[in-house]
Amino acid sequence: MFTGIITDIGTITETVQEGDLRARISTAYDTAAIDMGASIASDGVCLTVVALGPGWYEVQISAETVSKTNLDTWAPGKRVNLERALRVGDELGGHIVSGHVDGVAEVVSVTEEGDSTRVTLRAPDDLARFIAPKGSVALNGTSLTVNEVDGLTFGINFIPHTKTATTWGDVATGDRVNLEIDTLARYVARLAEMHTD
């Protein structure tokens, strides 16, 4: 489990297409303190560490995961949001995030509003109903509050800190973004469906 509070920005340094996609990510994390098999959310996708070295780790990504996320865009030089798995006793500063991406949203507009940036995204048809004003979503692993919803589109406001502590300072129209809906929203929607049947 994760919180959606990004603790490092890594950089893809190498990708290799074997049976699965394998990627090496440089990081400021102390890799001597990371265990083989540990889970690290990388742009919101819970990935397993399969190799380690000083200042880097490698992950292996199945074709299924690549098909459901934006990891097909990973190439050397790409910056990615990183978060290590939640430990018992850690502060839960964001919201409960599983690292299991539900789909890919598309950035449809980016507008500067004072020091902040307003980003409007389009959710996939099957996920839009789970997104509510003032609810939580994880986008590329970042825990965020939804400002408004209009059909398939929803807006997020990024303050300067978020833009510098994550890759959101690089956002551009047309970007594909990993979307994980809030677990609570999923269960509430399921209960509502059961009561209308």
C-alpha cells in the first residue's frame, strides 16, 4: 500500500524488451536499504524490484501492466514519480493507494492560475463515474483532490510545491496519465449498484 505522497523523482536510464519490459530507474533512495522483491510505486504503478545497485534499481513489467498504463512511454531520460511502500506507523498524508492502476486519463488542458496550475483531464468512460468533486484520485502516483467534474472531464489544481516535488511541473496537453480511483469510491459505487438492482 502507498499514500500517494511522492518521495523521490527517479529517471529511467535503460529499458530492455525481453519477455517482459525491464527498466532501470535511477533514484536518490538509499538502495542499500531496499530489499530485493520490495514494491516501489513508479508513476503510480506498484512494481517489484528485481535488481539493485548503487543509486538504481530495476523492475520487470508484464505486457498486461504495460497495456493498462502509460509505461509504454518509458524511455531513457523520462522522469517518474516514486514512492516506497507504506510501513506500519508511517504517516498517511495522502489517501490509501494500492498502486494498481485502473486506467489512463488524458490531459486536455493546462492553465496557469496565479502560482498554481489547473489541469483538466479526460477519464476513460468506465471510470468517470468513480470521480467526484472533492474526492481523491491518484494520478501518476500522486494523491490529489478533484476540484470539479463535468461528464468525463475533471480538474485538478497543482500548487507550486507539488509541481517541484513531483513530475507535475512537466505536464503538457496530450499527456497520458496513470489513473487510480479512490478505493472508497469504488465500494460506494458498488453498494449503490446493489441497491438499485
